[in-house]
Amino acid sequence: MGQPARPGTRLQRSRRRTLAAAAAFGLTAAAALAVVGCGGGDDDAGTATATPTTAASSPAEVVRRTLVLDYQPNAVHAGIAEALEAGDFKAKGLDLKVVAPSSTSDALTQVGRGRADYGLADLIDVARRNDRALKDPAARTDAKLFAGRGGVRIVGAVVQQPLSGILVNAKSAITKPEQLAGKRIAVTGLPSDVAVVDAIARKDGKPVKTDQITLGFDGLKALHAGRVDAATAYWPADAVTLEQLGTPARRFTLSDAGLEYPGLVAFVKPGSRAEAQGAAFGEALTAGTDAVVADPSKGESALAARYPELDAKVTAAQLANYVPLFGAAGAAGTVTDEALNRFAEFAAETKLTSRKLTADELRGAIPRS
């Protein structure tokens, strides 16, 4: 599933803000990823033998680590911003530097190559990465080999629900997913889009036939212009973008289709020094996210403080969509085996993965030989 619409699909004013943010983060990213002391280099592989434990809750020292986001900063990152502002990461021993990616696959690439410590990505992308690594049977019992083949380990969840969905013009006659039959649906071209459409556009338990048109990240513009009837989207952010363009949004989501799993997760390279602090990272993420769920204004304030270039009204509108997806108090930030097993069934049935992975395989919890 594609990330939120690229800057070119936004209003011109919003586009200027996004480009300004990208330029600022580009400098930050270059500086942060160049820091040898971040502890995420390839020479760290295999140095940590312990799996993440809650012992990291009482750090003896604070170490610098780098987090690569999944996309340009927006309301989905409110829990991270709040945790940074409140000092939750520092309290767990992490001096966390957050950088924006140059592309939607950048986080997996940078963490996999040891150039960053933590990353954020859609669970679908993480699952496909781990599935490829595990195609070598030896990697299923050797964490070092698993990491060498690009596998990553999940250490937390940003949201507890999938973010993927389909948007339509709320003024259209399409009020039910089954009415997407025969309709033109803009897709990005990613394999996950086919799975998302088939999971949502169903009648009597079976996918309806649709006319899927590959438009990259221009789907929202095409929907606004009436060139398509619907578009796949990361709906919490993209519904706001579509309405900015002047088209009221109606959404059909994977959650509405009965799928429940963490849509955006945080991960680390197995065997890196940062892996040993994975539990600490997850605890800080939970603390920040819980605070935003309890009081969304904290998320707005934290994002405004860290990213003043963001449009406050857009942030508030996005956050209103995201807060219900962050999870209940205490559950935010966590990843359960039950949720991973639900996702594993969906991924296998839709051929997103070559087989049904176990919860541990999805999580990247591979034994150390």
C-alpha cells in the first residue's frame, strides 16, 4: 500500500510547506546518518547477543540513536513527537534523532544496511522483507543470517489498525464497498494495492471485479478531477488532503472489512547494538502515544514545536483520524502475537507473503545460533 499522497498532490500552499520540511530534514538526515556514534553501523552486527528486555527501562547511560520515519512528519508521528518533547526517550536511555526518508523504502534500506538504528514502515512492507529473508531455510534459525538477508525485528507499533483504504467522492453514488464493482480505482502500482482493493471491494464474501488504473501517487488528483471513481490511500492523512483539494471524502477501510493489525511499526536490525534497546524504544513510544490518546492537544503541540512548518489545521484534522487508531491506554505502541497472526492470514491469502508466517517470523524474533 502506498504512503500518503506525495507533495505534488497537495494544495500549493501545503506543497511549499512540505518541500521546506524536506529540505530541512535532508540536512538533518545527512548529519545524523553520518554520526559514527549512532551505533547502527554494519560493524555492530552480531555484537548484541541479548534480546530486548525491560531491563532497558533503567538505563545506565544515554546513547544516541537514529530513527528514520516512514514519510515526511505528519500527525501519525504525534506519539513520537510527544515522547521526544516529554523526555520519554531520554528517560529510557535514548538520545533519539529523528530524520525524514528520501523515499518510502528508505527506512528499511537504511536500517538494513546499518546506517540508521530504528525505522518506521507499513507492516506489509516489513512482512514482505522478512518473508524474503526467510526463504533461505537456514535464516529461520540463525538471526545473523536473517539480518544479513535483510530481515528486521519489530520493536513497537505506531498504530493498532491498518491505515490502508479506498477513498471515494462523498457526493458520489458509491456508499458501499460492493458498489465499487466495475469502477475505476486509482492504484499506485504496488502489489499491496491489489490486496487492499480485493479485501475491501467485496460482495457476498468475494472480491468484485474492478478497473484498477496505475497512477503512482497521483490518485487523489485523479479522484478530485473525476477521472477515476476511487483511489487507494492511507486514509487518515489522504482523506484530509482530498478535502483540502475541495472534494469531500468517503472512506472504506481494511478495518471496516474486519482486518485488525498494527498498520505502522517500528523496527531494528537484529544483532545491532540498538536491538538491545528495542524494549526501551517501545516503552517510550507507548508513553508518548498514551499521552496523545489521553489528550490529543499534546500531540498537536508536540508536532508544532518540532515541525513548525506543518499546517496546524491539517495536523488537527489528521490527528482526529489517527487518535482512534493509536490504541487504548497501555496497548498503544505494543505488538501482540494475536494481531500478527491475524495479519499473517491476510498476507498469505492475498499472496503478499509466500506462505503464512508465524508471529515470531513476522516479528523477526529469530533464534541466535
